[in-house]
Amino acid sequence: MLDIKPHHSLAALVGVMALTMGVPAFAQTAAPVPAVAASDAAVSDAAASGLSNGGAVAAPTEIKNAGKLTPIQMFLDAEPVVKVVMVGLLLCSVFSWTLLVTKIFEFGSLNRASDRFLEAFRSARSIADIARISGSEEFEGNPMADMASAAASEVEVSRQAGLGVTGAHRDSTVVRASSAVSAVQAGLSKRLSAGMQFLASVGSSGPFIGLFGTVYGIMNSFIGIANTNTTNLAVVAPGIAEALLATGIGLFAAIPSVIFYNFFQTRISAYGTRTEGFVAELMNAISRQLDKGA
């Protein structure tokens, strides 16, 4: 008969029970291991993806910053050359709008003064009346008043020079008066066309100047891509957006300039047609007064 010690029997019984109950417990304890392994694998994949993108591990931060881009921030972050282009185009735009306001007031005042002058001119009964009305302070600087004053002055100068202004000399007097009016008309064309060349230049060259800034900015963006060895959109998008802003400002300056140019050219042509009609009316009035011997 075997001599089995009580403590050995108790130890054997505990071992059997541990083996029997330990399998489920071990299984429950070991189950989360695959999750941990999966998490490690995900981290490894993310790291590998970051390395394959040229080390752009901080892409979430870049995307967050890119979401805060504003035109002002893009201007501040732009290259110096692009900034110069933007500032120049903005100044051109401001000057274009200033010309718009100035010219609108100028043409409005010019037409109102011309209406008043025509009403007074048509009430004249002699060349002396024409000279007095056109030389009054009320119509100082008005082109039509200047034309009438030039014609009346030429007739008066001819008289003071002892030249005949009536009868057989009437036609030569009218020709001299017409020449004096033409000289005033030439100055009127230059006066009304002030600023038009600037508007035409901005309208035609503004988009190309902005495009130059865009090309320069995008070129620097691609150089940055090559240096950082990344094509992550969150990294390169801000630089490209800054460059495209230059083209946007160029169009912002050019489009109103073209519209203003066409608008004012129409107004200048309309007033030029009006002055042509007045010149004909003025010469007829001078001719009638000369025929009357006035």
C-alpha cells in the first residue's frame, strides 16, 4: 500500500482544480491581446503612411491651420514679390474708384452748367451780349461759355485792329471765329479725357500683372514641395491660394476699370456731340449778328 502524504494529496487536488478552472480564465485574460496588437498595427500603419508622404505626420495640424486662411492672412504670408503685385493692383483699384466718383461729379456739374449757359446764350441779342454772358463768373470754366467767349473775342479783336467784320469781310470773320472755337474744343477733349488712359491701362494689363504674381507664387510653392518632399494638400494649398489671390486682385482692379472706361467714353462722346451742335448754333448766331451789322 502506497504511503500518500495528506499534504501531497491536497496539493494534487488543488492542481487539478486549477487546471480545470484556469482554462476559461486564461482565455478571458488572453482575449484582449489581439486588440492591443491591432492597435499597434494601426499606429505602425499611420507612421508608415506619414513616412511615405515625406514625413508629413503633422497633417492634422496643417489642415486645421489651412481652415483659418483669410485673404488678409494669405496676403501677410505671401512672398515679397507677390505682396508688391497685390499692393500695386489694390492702389490701382482705389484710384479707379476715385476717378469714377470724380468723373461722375464732373460730368453732372458740367451738364447742369451747360444747360444754364445755353438758356442764357439764347437770350443774347448781340455779339456784345454773347461776350458779356460767356464772360460772367457764373459760367467760368464751362466749355461752351469758353467757346462763345473765344468767338466773340475774335470778332472784337478784329474790330479793334481796324478790320472789316461785316459785309464782304463777314466770311473771313466767321472763319477766324470758328478757328478760335476749334482751339477751345481741342483743350476740351484733353480735359474730358483726363484719367481715361489710366483706366485703359489698368483694364488691359491688370489681369496679366496679377497672373505674374500668381505664376511667381506657384513657382515658389512647387520649390517648397520639392524641398520638403511632400505632396500633402494641406501643406501646399496655402501657398497656392496666396498665389491665386494675386490673380483675383488683378481681376478686381481690371474689371471695374474696363467698365468705367467704357462708361466715361460714352459720356465724353455724348458731350462732344453736344458741343458740336453748340458750335454750329454759335456760328449761326455770330453770322446773323454780323449780317445785321452788330
